[in-house]
Amino acid sequence: MSQQNKAELIKKIHELKESRNAVILAHNYQRGEIQDIADFVGDSLGLSQQAAKHNANVIVFCGVDFMAESAAILSPDKTVLMPELSSKCPMAAMITPEELVKIKKKYP
């Protein structure tokens, strides 16, 4: 992407953010370009807490699915968007709900 196109894209993101009263949150693991455009960068819990405190109507959560879900739980009256729906946490996929139930029974 050319520098001019990049600048135009950033300008459009800022305009959309303002017109929709949105805040952009980016997890620490996001690429620098994403962090640069974000209003807040941090860990998953801190970002979800920031979303709950912020006066935005729309939360754009650049992270994995459970992070956006946490933000939605903490901010039930806000719209939470996730730009990349296929973003998953490998650690969260290491165990199924059924396996978790078995482990919890074995180790209460």
C-alpha cells in the first residue's frame, strides 16, 4: 500500500470512528499498524475494562474472539465489533468444554 493510500485509509478510519462514536482497542500482540490506529493498547482484561469505562457506543476490538466476548459482557449496552472473526486463541482451543467438565470433576 502506498503512503498516500495508507494516509487516506487512516483518515477514513478516524472519520468513521468519530461519526459512529467508536473506540478502537488493540491487544499487545497486534501488528504495529493496528496499534498505531488504536485508542488503547493493552492486555485482554485491561482492554475490556477500558471499553466498559469509555463513553463510546461502538467498541472495535482488535484481538481474539474471547476478548471481544469479554468486552461485550462488561459493556452490554454497547456494540462490540471484531474486525477479524476468525481470530482465535490457540490456548483456548486446547480443551473442549466436555474435557473441562471431566477435569473439574477429577480435580474439584
